[in-house]
Amino acid sequence: MKARLLLEDGTWMEGVSFGATGETVGEVVFTTGMSGYQEVLTDPSYCGQIVTMTFPLIGNYGINRDDMETLRPFVRGFIVREHAEYPSNWRCETRIDDWLKEWGIIGIAGVDTRMLTRKIRVHGTMKGLITTEDEPIEVLKERLNVLLRRDQVAQVSTKSIYTAPGYGKRVVLMDFGAKYGIQRELVRRNCDVIVVPWNTTAEEIDRFHPDGILLSNGPGDPKDVPEAVETVRRLLGRYPIFGICLGHQLLALACGADTVKMKFGHRGCNHPVKELATGKTVITSQNHGYTVRAESLAGTGLEVTHIALNDGTVEGLRHTIFPAFSVQYHPEAAPGPVDPNYLFDQFIDLMETHRQHASKEVKQHA
């Protein structure tokens, strides 16, 4: 069956349909990873987006239960150069075509993804439409002229509180679209993890008496969740805070900095990042379309700790007074390298240092 891709600048391409049939509209982006398509599809940070895979062959190792980053896919559509109809891998449980059909995700193959990626790099991300229906281009252009939803965080966040019990530090994980990798790394360190919805208030978090707060990744514009910014502002200084991706941006906004939309964002598992304190470079997994404006940090108490070597954007922040730090990339990887995994250990150390400091203050006032 044929499928067509239409971009808001009028460009349209014809390819072959796989996955579900029908029509979908979303923001067209690209990711540069050579593998990890299953983790990409199940990453909530891609909610509302049509994802282009730059690696040409997708689906060759199928789909399995263990590589999910959430229980279901969140992308609006999937664009590939070549769709492997017959996967070959000992862990394969189903074909990507069948799996996408189960979840109603429309895919298109046979597209010149190199040309599409170059177009996005030159002109920036843009709305797109994938359809298997036989409608004139003029009609499809009208359907593309719609406003995209801006409540992605509410769509992907947990609706209720749940726990992953442990006997170590108690961490409240604010779920703005958290990947399983974050919780997995905390559990590996024996943390007692309490996962809460994105709009949980500071007062509600106080009741759990946490040792620290982790602000998760998530989709969309951080300015679309002002309630979360206010919660972070009220928690700042009272608990150690570690922000990842969207959580990094929310921490910056809570401190008075500003964020802006990038031309085409960072998406993939091969982005070099430099740690300014040591001069070391790590290869990181990234997925974001917004960034913290470096020039807006003056007077916020924040200092830059990491920068992206490809474009010089802010990749890490540390508060100079309060126990809080954040990174724009994903130390939990999935997919990607685990070079920056040590940041979870730094978070554990920060919680321990803060606990010891609080204990000394209590003794001094006793």
C-alpha cells in the first residue's frame, strides 16, 4: 500500500505504508542513532512528533519486551528509508510492522531520509502529515493547517502515585514523561523511589519526607507546564534536586533563566558533551527541542557545567548556593552509551552530604 508524507512547506513524498493505516499529523524531527529504534518509539519525549530515522535500515532486529522505555509507543508517526519485513535476532518477539499496527502508529518507508534530514537542518522542524488515504494534495494541505496539541506532559505523565520500594535514599521522581531507564538506575542504587504525577505540589511532596527530588525528561515546551516550574521553585534549597532533559529546563526556569526553541534540536545517541570542570568529553544520548539560553543565567545562581561540542549550547547546570544540578542529556541512555551514568552516583552523594549537613544543624540547635 502506498503512503504519502506532506510537509507544511509544501514538500511531499511518496513511499510504502507499514504499521497502521489512516492519517496522522505531528512535528517532523530526526534522530541520528544507528540503533535503538524501539527505545525511541517508546520514549515519551517524542510524544506528538513524527520521527525520522537517519539510519537507513529499521526493523532488522524486530521488537522485544525488554527494550521498552515505557509500556507503549508515543510517536505520532514513523519515517524510515528501508523497513525490514523479516527481522533476524534471537530476542525478537514480533515484527515492527505488526507492533505498530497494534498501537495505531502509521509508518512510511521508501522515503529519502537523507534529503528530509537536510531539509529539517536547513529550515528547522515543521509540521508534517502521513496518510495512506487517496486524497488530493490540496485537501491534505488543509488538514495540515491545524494547531498541534501542547499538553504532551499531561498525556504521558503517570496519573497516580506509585513506588519502587528500596532501603536506600528516598527519591521522589517527578514524572514529566520519565523513561524506565531513570527509575532503573535509581533502583540499582537501592533507592526508595516514589513516582508522582507532573502536577504534584510541593506540599504533597513534603509528606513523603524525601532525601532528594529527580525531575525527569519529558516532551514539549517547558513553559507549557508553569505549575511544575512553581513546584520546583518551592522545593529548591529544601531538598537536593537532579534534573534530566525537560527537568533541566524546568530547574533553569525555576531559578529565573529562560529557554528557547532550537532550530532542529538534538536527537540521537551520539552527541559529544564537554564537562567544563575536567575538560573531559562524553558521548551522550539526547532528545530535546528546547535549550536554556546561556545569556539568561546571570543573577540566577546557576553556572554552566557542560556544553554541547556540536553547537555550544548549555548541556549542564549547577546551583552555586543550593544542592541542585541538571543535565540536558540522558545519563540513563537507552538507547546510547552509558558514559555519563556516574551522574546518578553524584546525586546519591549530594543527598548524603545534604543529610549530614542537616544533622549537624539539628545538633547545633539542640
